[in-house]
Amino acid sequence: MMILKQTIEIFELLDKPDANGIEVAEYIKSHGNKNVVVNVETVEGEEGSTDFIKILIKGKNGKSNNGTAKTLGIIGRLGGLGARPEMTGFVSDGDGALAALSAGLKLVDMNTKGDVLEGDVIVATHICPDAPTLEHFPVNFMNSPVDMETMNKLEVSEEMDAILTIDTTKGNEIINHRGFAISPTVKEGYILKISNDLVNVTKRVTGKLPVVFPLSQQDITPYGNGLYHLNSILQPSTTTKSPVVGVAITTETSVAGCATGSTQVVDVEMTGRFAVEVAKDYGNGKCSFYDEKEFELLLKLYGENSKFQTKGNN
């Protein structure tokens, strides 16, 4: 299975000054059926506006059909697709949205053709072609027209039993690998061990040894507390009790989030394909993000860690 066609199609919709959620939503709906629900909400912020888009692909035994299969969330994290007028064209930071929407379109196509997954899948991201930039070491980041609290509120759903959060993670000197890397599982303020099931999916999708990127405790705390963050990839974990795994689209060198000409289509396709494969396994109960019994023991031995989901003692 490949999703290269879907990746190119979505890219053409996103790589323009007037990219918007309505057009993307209509395109996705045109490929869907009664099992596909797409919603768009435009939100105004201090630095502009953006369109939040959410796609529900119903599974045959999903919660939307009163079933028992678990729901996977796929979130595309980014500040913006473009930094116009400062930069012309699609920026590196947009790869998270591109990968998530490409995975969503592939799942819609599969569903319409009869390959209906067991569980529901919810894909969420936002579409902004003219976001501001932000100074950051070692290279500049993209900022967002809306704050992180708003992004989490509109992208994280209570229905999501586990979440993959896809984000461009190229502006660092920590991950020196081109492709994608996964994070340890984060749940309720704890950084847990790596999911073996997700490692196995990574291996079959890439055909290579898996790459896992390191997390510090600071990385899983909310933005706005004055602490350093690798980027926003784990910010969804601050607003949910569900397990969250970051899927970082990576490079060997440091690439600014506001850099253009930096999207590697084969890497984005591979990342989106990974999300689709996880969706297949998760709804079937073949993929676990964490060891539930061990997490219960962790809580029994050391107590809750949810304080790290807050901004702390301000």
C-alpha cells in the first residue's frame, strides 16, 4: 500500500496563498461516503486566522456505530503551511498537516472502496498559509496565529483512545536522521517506555531499523511555562488522559520550520503510511501504545504525575 498519490493531491491543495479548510474538506468529502464526516472551523487569533479541519472515518465496529473498537486520533501539528509574505511557498513546518491529511485521504479512499477498518479514526489539523515566524535555536520556528490552548481544544477529542501526533521536527541538533522517528509513549505526565507494537509497525513500513527520538520532561509540559521545548509535537498530551506518541518528520541537518523547498515527499508519504498502518492495527486490537498493567503499578508506586500537564506553580 502506498499513499503517494494522496500526498501529492493534498500538497497541491495546500501549496498556495489561498489554501483553506473549506476547499480541503470538500475535496475529501468528494472521495468519501456516508462513513466520512468532515468539519471545518475558522478561528481568529492575535496574529491572523486559521481553519481547523477534523475528519471522522467511521469503522464497522467503531464507537460512532455503537461498536466497541477503540478510536485512533491522528493529529497534524504545525504553526502554519506558509510564512507569507516573509517566505514564498509551502514551508517545512507544513509537513505535519500534509502527512496527517494524506493519511486521512487514504483512509477515506479505502473506506469508500470497501476496506473499512474496525475502529473509527479521527484526523485533525489546521490550515494557515500565512502564519508568523518565531526565533528559536538553532533555526527559526514557525509560530501560529492562535495559541496552543486553542489548538489543543480543537484538535484533541475525547473520543480519541490513543493519539499519533505528527510534526515536522527538523529544527534541532538531536535527531540526525532523515525520514521519521517515533517518541516514547506519553500519558498523564509520565514518559513511558517505547511501544513495541509501534516499533514493529515502523520496521515494516520503513524496512529499516526504527529511530526513537529522546524526550525531556520539559517537552511534555504545556507551552507558556518558560521552559525549553523541542517543539510542539507532544503538546496534545497535556490535555488528555489518552496515550500520545509523537511521530517526528526528521532530517540529518537542522532545517528551519519557515524554510521552503524542504518537503521530502517520500518521507511525508512514509510517515502518513505509518499512521494508516497503525490505524489498521489499533482498531483490531493488535497495537497497544502502552502496558496498562505496568501503568497501574506505576501509579500505585509513585502516584499521579498530572502536574506536568499543567503550567506548574506560577
